[in-house]
Amino acid sequence: MHFDLRDLELFVCIAESNSLTRGSKRANISAAAASNRIKGLEGQLNSRLFYRDSRGMSLTPAGSRLLKHAISILQRISAVKQDFSTLGGEDSGHLRILANTTAVTEILPDVLADFLSQRPGVSIDLQEELNNNIVKNILEGAADLGIISDEVQGTGLEVIPFTTDNLLLAVPFDSELARLDRLSFFETLTEPHICLHEGSSLFSFLQNVARQIGGNLKPRVQVFGFESVCRMVESGVGIGVIPESSAIRHARTMRIKLVELSDTWAKRCRCIILKDLENLPKCGQELINDITQRYS
């Protein structure tokens, strides 16, 4: 059995796009040629890889199995290319990073700006994901690094804690809640909440917490970004749960009060997770070093 790497790259593009048209465009190949290549790959494997319908293309069980292998193979090839690149060492390579909302919006922008400015040969694919999905994808080899808000145990992954970033409650400066120093999340559920957009890791996390404690989180407004949450809070529209790093920064310029949450889950440890530090591309090892040094 012979695998054409071009076919595997195309297969991954289509699988991640859920569309032959978008996937073939991303792979810089015509849709007709892409269709023929996928049919050839299916024939070689004697397995159907995609379900095809009017909504696009979705993976079959066989396709899901191949995706794990294909991503792993392409990542290893990328690592080999990097090691023998003319740029050399940590100055070249590609990393795929999965991170939760806070890491994507608050931690990584400054870190990556400095990191990439010194390494013109490095490229990074950064995607926001839920904590559980990040762990799952790292275990399956679908990404190089993950950044989550809690330590994980019993998975066999390497875990590198690098900072804490607790969740706080932002309330209007002149509200009744502003007189309090501390309260539980359950006590806030009668208030209108300003939340991040549907599908963000923090919003999903808070929804799950509310259900677990017998409550119901009903957002009055959903926005993109913690600054927008704070502006809505400042205007008196509602209250919002946001990370301490973002809350303190916005509290300097906005009329909001920060109230501590008494719940134990509000105290969070930021961690980098990965499968094997020694086998990580050198640029990945350098990035981890930059993050841990910045927050040490």
C-alpha cells in the first residue's frame, strides 16, 4: 500500500473544512481533481471515507480513523523538514496550538507577537477549543500543544503549569453587588449576565457549572471579547464573569467593580499540555520556554 502525501494533505483539508470545494481550494487543487484523488484514496483503502450530502462532507468512522493517522504523519514530516531546514533549529517550523478562550484572547497574542517576530520561518495554526476537546485532540495527536485552565491527571500527557488566572465577577460600579467583596456564582444567576459568544470555552464552562449546581445561566447579551463584556457591564446592562487578568486591566479605565467568586473552580491554574516534550519540534520547545519565562 502506497500513500501519496499530497492525498493525505488534501484529505485533511476536506475533513477540516467539511466541504470538497473549500477543502480543495485550501489545498490549491481543483474540486474535480480533488474528488478523483479522494475516490482513489478510498479505493486504495477499500473504505468509504466521507458521507456526502447537500450540507457538505462529513467523516465516516473509517475517515475519522484515517484523519488521526494523517495528521500524525504530516506533523512528523513537518518536524523532519524543520530539522533539516536551511534556516535551522528553532527559527523554522509549524505548530498547531489549541487553546481556550482566555488563552486565545489574553495570553497568546502578546506571547506569539514577540515569538514570531524573532522567527520569520515559523508559522502557527491557533484555534480556540473547549478544555475537554483540547485534551482529546492532544491525546490523538491532532495538535502539538494545548493550553487549558486546569491540570489534567491520568491521561499520560505532559503538563506544564505556568500561571494562575482566577475568574472574577465584574459588576456596575454603583450597583448593589458592588458593595460586596465576595459571593457565589449561584447567587449571581438571578442577575442578567453578559456572556461571551455561543461556543466559546468560557461560556460553555459556565453553562455546565450552572447546570451542575441546579441553576440556569441565561445570558442577556452575548459578545465577542472581554472588553465588550466590561463595556456592557459599565453601562449597567448586566454583570459578567471574566478572567482576573482581563478584569484588572479593564477596571483601570472603566467604572466597574470586581467581586471575588467564592467557588473553588474560580481559582484556576493555566497549563500547557502536550504528548512528548522531547519529540516536539524545536520551535515548540522554544515557545514553551518563552511562555514559562514570561509568567515565572
